[in-house]
Amino acid sequence: MRRVRFVFGLLILAILSFAAGSSAADRSIELTLRRRDPATGEVVTKVEKIDLGKLAIVVVDMWDNHWCKTLARRTAELVPHMNQTLRAARKLGIPVVFAPSDVLASYRDHPARKAMQAIPQHPRPKPNDFNPPRPPWGRTGGCECGPERPCKSHRAWKSQHPELVIEGGDLIGDCNNSQELVNFCKQRGITHLIYMGVHTNMCVCYRGFGMVSMKRLGLEPILVRDLTDAAAGNGFDPDTGKANPALVLGKGTDAVVAHIETHIAATIASTALSGKPQFRFPADNRPHVVVVIGEDHMYGATETMPRLATELEAHYGMRCTVLRALSRTEIPGLEALDDADLAIFYIRRRLIPPEQMQYVRRYMKTDKPLLAFRTTSHAFQPYDRNPPKDKARWDAFDREVLGCHYAGHTAGETQVRAVPEAAGHPILKGFQGPHQLRETLYRSLPLADSCKVLLVGKCVEAKGNEGRSGQRPGHDEPEQPVAWINTRGGNGKVFYTSMGHHPSFEKPWFRRLVLNAVFWLLERPLPAEAARR
């Protein structure tokens, strides 16, 4: 009996050890990396799974002060969100290296500085021939306060910003001494360095700890694009002191980030680490678009929605936060809706906690606009008629928000045409139909009186029943509305389309329709570039 117990105990230990080993081997994070094609400038996103043990964060030159008052103010505004993101990163086990230059005397006796200095010397890799073109602007570090250049250059910084939190386990390195960072990376097995800090087109790129230097030494830099600030963002060219409308707040940094994505490194948003909305400067009036994805790959929303967000950010200067459901009962980060200027939903049959649903309901009570795709007509209407009490559903979302009555869908494909009464509506600009789509026709009638139909569709080809019960080949189906506008509550504008299967996003006319809707909902003129895309 003892032998049996002993063998059984060994078996249990082996199982536990295997499970622990699998868990340890699976310590990774999926990051949506954004780059640009050097030949075309097109944005390319790719989800990469990176071992958390190979990641570290480098925070560059977040000084307590700057001789340019404008740059000093913007650096201070970054600090709270940076602290929030660093806290989240530490919980993931990602080490944090602060890299201030010129102020190390303030940290001579700091444990984080001593920890960096205690790392043994490692052989320096032979530099490769990486030599990217320099980012635009900011090469001279001129004043951004206006064409009169009232700020006089002097060394105003004495330490890092006092509110930037340094915790136990963090390190402080000499930003001008690349060998220190090499030693750290070699000792820890670090291969990827996530950068945040200022100023993007100067110190972040070109200090000894900077992205260009580290890439020359074989490491892979990644820039957190919303936790950085280029010395080009107050409406003036800092190199010449002359007004430049291309460099208003946000656009200057965006131009530098685009250059980095093209020639130097991939970028991520801080949301990837924190799960919180991206940072934006208080004076940045670019629209904030929150994209919420809660769809299980059936319609490809996990691919099409991030691509749409990337296009809005990269080509139209918007700031986007993309939220993904973790499961059928969890959509973290919905508090971002409180700060949204536009919400885009692609959600299917979710049952979420009441504390998450409150953000959705609160947004729908505002006058802010909503763009909703396909399955959002049954976004919070799960099949389970008796959900757990700790979860919230919203069965009437289709009627109360979108103005329709979702009743399943037909089988087959859908032919779409514009209704004559909607001719001239801005959302239909450039639309010439009819068009045929490889997606089923949703039954959405009757619509509320507050709705105005823009497009209707009919089933033109049946390929057999698809999906759940209650669906039948739809040759004899009446036309159904497939795109309309609605006004919910007071003045909350809605554009909904029951289209949106991923093949539809391959159609230029459909992508143009979506862009038209975005700018109409935001009450902004459609840029000429959008009409050409």
C-alpha cells in the first residue's frame, strides 16, 4: 500500500511539474505591432507573441524641467498615464529601466542606480550597418512656444520628473552610455526593448540608450506611440521658429512616429500593456474613437476592426482605442467610452458584468455618435435565457439604440442597392450600386420611425441553410434595410449596417461607405484623401 501511495504521489508531482513547466513556457504577450511599408507608406499591423522574459521597458529623459516651457508642460502631462502603464507592465513581470541623461548625480546613491552599476560587464556586440534617415524636425531642439522664441536655451533639468514613480526592482541607467543597457540585456536575456519618453525625434532615437543605437547592436526596439512627444507639436517648426500648421499638437508627433514606423521600429499603443485608453494631451482636440470588438472570428471583426482603427489613426489623424472581449462574459476597458468622441461596435451575444455594462448604457444616454456593424443588432442578447445574476444583458439593444427588430437572417448572398429617397446623403457619396456581397441578409424590420434607410438588400442566391435554426433559403424574402441612420434619445446619431462580414471590407465601395459614415457621425468634412482611397 505504501508503494502504491508513493507511486501515486510521484505521479501527482509529475503532473503538477508538467503543468507548472507549461505555464512558465507560456509566459508571453501578444502585441499588435504597427509598421509602414517603406515603398508605399501603407500601414501594416501584425500580432506577434513575445516572451515576457525577453521584454524590458526603457523610459528616456523624462526630466523634471526643460528650458522650453511648452516641452516641459507636455512632459509633465505624460507622467500620470506613464505611471499607470508602468504599474501594469511590472505586474506582467516586465522590468523597467529609467534612462535619464545629464542628471545622474541626483541618483548617485539610489538603489535603482546601484543595481544597474552592479551588473557585470558583458562583451559588446559588433554594430551592424543600420543607418536610417533622420526623423523630421526638432534637430536643433528649438523653442516651441511661438515664433518669437521667448525661451532661452540652458540646462534646466536636475532630475527625472518627481512624480514619475520608481519602484523596487527598477533600474536607472546612464542614457548616454549604451554599454550599461547592453550589460543589462545580456544578463537578463532581453531581446526586445519597449520605449517611452521624450523627445521622440531626438533623445528617444539617438541617445546611447536610444532605439537607433540599440538596433545597431542587435536588439529590437518598440515605441509606445502615445507615451512619447516629439519636439514638433505646437504649430511651429522648432528648427526655424516659423509657424507650420502641419505641426499642430499631435500631428507633429504623428509625423515622427510614422517616420519611425517606416525606417526604425514598430510601435504599439499603451493600451496593449495597461488595458486603459491611450493617452492624449489635454490640448489635443483630435477625435477619440473607441472600437469595441466582441465577436468570435465568425465574421472576421478581430481583423477588420483593428485595421479600420489603424486607418483612422494613420491616415486621418484620429486617436483610436481598440478594446477586445477576453471571453463571452468579459470586455475590459469599457471605461474608455467615457472619453470617446465616437464609438464603433462589432459585438455578438455578449453577457458582461453590470459594472462593464454601465459604461455602455451611459454612453448610449449621451449625444455622442455610434457606428455599429452586423451582429451588434444582438450585441448583448445571449442564447441563454437564464443568465447568471452577476451578468448583465440588454435584449432590447436593437430596438432602443439601433431602431430595428433583429429576427435572424436568411441563407445565401445579398444584393445591395441605394434607396432613391436617400440620394445625396453624405454617407452614400461615391456609392454606385447595386453590389453583391458574400454575406447573408439580416431580417431587421420593422424599423422605428426615427430611422432613415440608406441601403436595402435582397437575397439573390441561396447556398443552403447557414447558422442556427429559423433560417431558410431566402429567394422569396422581401427586401430588408441593410444600412440606415437613427437618432437615439436626444441627439445621439447612429449609423448601423447589417453588412460587415470580412469579405465586404475587401470591397472599395464598402470601405468608402464606412469612412463616409465615420466623418458624418463626427460632423467633420470628408478629406479628399478618403475619396481617393
